Amino acid sequence: MKYLKSFSVLFLWIASFIVFIFIFLSGAYSKKYKHTVLAPPEILKQVPVGELIAGFHLEQPINWNWFKDSRLNASDTLCINLLLANFNDRDNTGIFSVSLQAEHFSQKILLNAHQVHDNVYQPFCFDALPLQNIADKPIKLVFEGINSLPGKAITAWMTSDTARGEARLNNQELNQALIFSIDAVTTSNKKLTQVIVLTLLCGLSISILFWPTKLKLH
């Protein structure tokens, strides 16, 4: 009975430790891998789209045929890197948003204009939209100004290469497209699995070490 009681306590300790790892430390033992699935388009006749002031609304279609990749997994998420500009490091203010929409699935990311660097690809990672929810659905990137004022807003660069689809500003085709690339992000839990296996092995080792002792006591 003593051994059974000790074994039960040991089992509960191991189970509690595994639950603790899953709830509180899963992020620490996970690793994210990023790879490019769509390179930027050819930059031709580069022009700014205009200031992203309040009321600005631009849509850019994204076609899945552009970036079919055998390495894509159902649990992967997308990061879209937009080429933005802040007008020669001007001190801009206000908020703008970037959304990824696929039928009834969508995620919106808000960003302060002050955080945008000049002529740099700004990543927007849509970690709430795994590929299994949006794959092969018509998707679009929606770019909106929220409360920036004229002279205090950022802009995005566009190209005349529209082979991937034309952007629409306030529902009007521009004969231009946003300049962006797309990365797929894969999260690996191999380290988490290794930690759990090691925990189980340690628990079993402890129980084996104490097994003879328990027998002698009887």
C-alpha cells in the first residue's frame, strides 16, 4: 500500500508538471521558422499611394496561385511585408490598420504611424489566421487610415507591375499594385515534446530506483 501510494503521488506530480509545461512554458519550448513563399513584385514606375489619412481605404487582392509551396502546412500563418515610407523620416502620428480577409475569416492589425521607418518592409503577421482557415479562399489585403491627419500620415509604395492583381483605392482600380512579399511561419513543438519525454524518463527512473527499497521495507 505504501508503494502504491508513493507511485500515485509520483504519477500525479509528473502529470501536474506536464500540464504546467503546456500551460505556462509551451512558448518557451516552441520555435518559429519563417520562409518566403512570395517574393516582392518587380518594382516599375514606383509611386506612393498617398497619405494614409482618416478615411483612406485600399484593397489588394492576393491569389493563392502565386505562392503554392510544398512546405506549407495547415497550421502555418502568414506574415505580409509591406514596403512603407514615412516621407524622409517625418514625425508622423495617428493609427492605421492592415487587415487580411478571406470570406468570413479576418484579422486586423493596428499600428502607430510613428513606428514606420522610411522605405522599409514592415511585417504584419496574422497569427490568428492559420492556413487551414483561409487556404484556397479568395483573400485580400485591406489598408486603412484611421485618424492620421494630412502632413502627419505615412504612405505605401506601389508598382506598375500588376501581374498579381490591381489595387483598388476607394473602390477605384489604380492600374498599380502594392509592393509586398509574403512569408509563411511554421511553429515547431519538438523541444516541448523532448521536455515531456525527459520528464517521463526521469519520473520512471526515480520510481525504479525506489522500487527495491519499497520491497525491502516489506
